[in-house]
Amino acid sequence: MTFDHVATVLFALAVLHTFMAGKFNSMASKYPKGSMRESVYHFLGEIEVVFGIWLIPLFYAYWAFSSWDATMDYFNSVAPKMIEPLFVVVVMVKAATKPVLDATRRVILSLSRFVPLPSETARYYATILIVAPIIGSFITEPAAMTIAALLLAQLFYEKNPPSVLKYVTIALLFVNISIGGTLTHFAAPPVLMVAAKWGWNSDIMFMLSNFGWKSVVSIVLCTVAVVMMFRRQFRELDAVKVKAEAADPIPAWVTLVHLLSLGWAVLMAHQAVLLVLGFMFFLGFVVITQKYQDGVNVKPALLVGFFLAGLVIHGNLQEWWITPIIQQLSALPLFISSMVLTAFNDNAAITYLSSLALEPGLAEVGSEEALKKYAIVAGAVGGGGLTIIANAPNPAGNSILKPYFGEEGVNPLKLALYAIPFTVVAALCLYLL
């Protein structure tokens, strides 16, 4: 057995571990709170730390099959790719601040007044699940996921909807966010991985005309379908009142600085030094304006960053089996394969590995190369809601919403089953329109 095979076995075990996370949390509840066993099982049940845990055997396996220097060389070689996890951490922390959430909430509540639905809860629900994913094309998907999940928690999940509707909602959120970032070339991680290499960033209309409008059609269709299907439940939820947050109004200049800081992070997404310096300024600003803040919640962001860093290191070693598949398949099988593989490997990793197998540069319209490139990215974003590991922002949504799903958190199998109908609609819109 070669190291490639060992790395893939370890990766498969890590994926299996993500599906067992709920069981570990259930086992943790059987032991006294604060005990060593309870802490260990709870740690193993944190989906966000799974790939980091499995880096330990990967590290020693690499060392055993090569040498210490070769092992160090590999981990140093992936260091430049750590900018994406770093970017996600910074954006998540900034997007989750009180001024940004307050501004977004006011925009969404204002827009909800124009939604022609009789139920107040349904109006908020539809507006969040349509507007937030589309905004994600401009503030990035991680930021959109954070804002949408927090607003859904406040305006929907706090009302304790039926279990089925809880799963339908998180599945719809994941799918909508995954495809909603395709109006631009810089917002969705799987697009970001290939845009520069394939020349998709040269024309601002390229993504909008090839992907964006199709994604919007899917987002609206799926969201409206859910609202219509569960209209009775939404009317019942109107009777459940959630506690409104009483707080001093936030000055416009404070909100403006937060939004500019978020914009800076987006512009400096691939400039690590300026990204970190901007983050340090932001943290200082939060301290001096603490009267209008709720503090800085870094734990969810750090967990997601750790998850992505582990996934990048593992995913980079899967090239040996993914590349031959990409090279041999035509557009339609490639589209389906990309969507299926995305469920078991972050979609950004799928498109990144694909960029190694296909020629750089903007392919001629209608050519086999162009069709393959489109199929890979369309499949990757279309399948980004099937599992928690399928799309980089999903762990952020999971971290925010999992308290509403009981001790075991979000069940991976249920999430996949409820996401399939939305994934099919997204696939049809992206491939046939």
C-alpha cells in the first residue's frame, strides 16, 4: 500500500467521522458534565474539529512513508492555501457583530414588507432565504451564511418549528448559499479557486450570465415552494412571539465602519498581511465602541477555520484519484460526478483539483473544454448543500443552528435527504437553463 492509499483511507475515515459526530455527542450526555469522558466524547462530536483530529495520523503516516524533511516540505507547501481558512475566520467574526447584524436585519425586515404573503413569519423566512444568499455574491458566502443563520435563529428557530421544517430550512439554507454566491467571481470558494486560472474574472458579466441568473431562479423557486408547502405551520408560528432585543440604537457611523471593515476583508481576501492588519484595527474599534457591541464571538469562526484548514491539507492529497476521473469524463457525467463528490469533499477542493487537470485560460465558448469547466463548477456549487462538509460556509451555519437540533445536533443523513430535492432543482436550473 502506498502513501496515497493511506491518505485516502484516512480521508474516508474522517468523512465517516463527520457522520458519527451526533453519536459521540449522544455518548457524551451519558457521563457527568465536566468529566473527562464527557469532554472527550463532546470534543469528538464537534464536526468542525474532525479533519483537524485526523491530521494527527496523517502527519505520522507521511513521516513514516517518507522523511521528516519531506513531511515538513508538504505542510509548508500548503501554507499559501491557508489564506482561505484565515479569510473565513475574519469574515465570520466581522459579519457576526451586532452593528452588521442589526443593519442587515433592518434591511431584510424592510424588504419583507413587500413580500405578498399573509404570514409574518413566512415573510421574514422567504426574505432571509432569498436575499441573504444573493447578497452573498457581494459580501462573500461565509458572511451571508453567518448573517442568514443568525437571523433564522432569531426570527424562526427560536419559535421552535416542527422538526421536519427545521431540517427543510437548514437544507434549503445550505443549497441557496452554495449557489447564491455565483453572481460574482470572488464570493463562492469553489469559484474563487478557478476564476483567475480559467479567466472567469476578466469580465464581470461572465459569472452573472453563465451562473448567476440561473441560481437566482432556483433560489426563488425552492424558497417559494417551501413557504407554500408549509403555509399552515407558518401561520401557527405567527402566534409564537420571540423576545425582542432591547438595545440602544447603533449610530450610523459605527455601522458604516463595520461595513467598510467587512468590505476591506473582501477586497483583501488574498492579501494575508493586509487582511490581518485590517482585522487588528477592527478588533481595536470594537473595544472603543463596546457600548454598541455584544463583544466578539470568535469560537464559531475559529472552529470553522480549523475545519477548513484540515480539509485543505487532506483534500490536497486526493489528487491522484480525482484527476483521472475528471480527465476521462465528458460534461454531463462530470457534472454529476462533481455534484456527488462534493458531498464527500469540500466543493472548493473539487474545483481546485479540477483546475490542475484542465488547461488554464478562458476556453472557447461551446468547446469541450469550456463545457467541462462549466460542468465541474456547476456540479460543485449545486451539490454544496448535501452535507456539512460540502461547502466551506456550511460549518458556520451548522455551528449557529445546531443548538436547535437537540443534543446530537444536525443529523448528517437527514440533512442530505432533505437537501436532495433542492439540489435537484438547482442542478436542473444550472444545467438546462
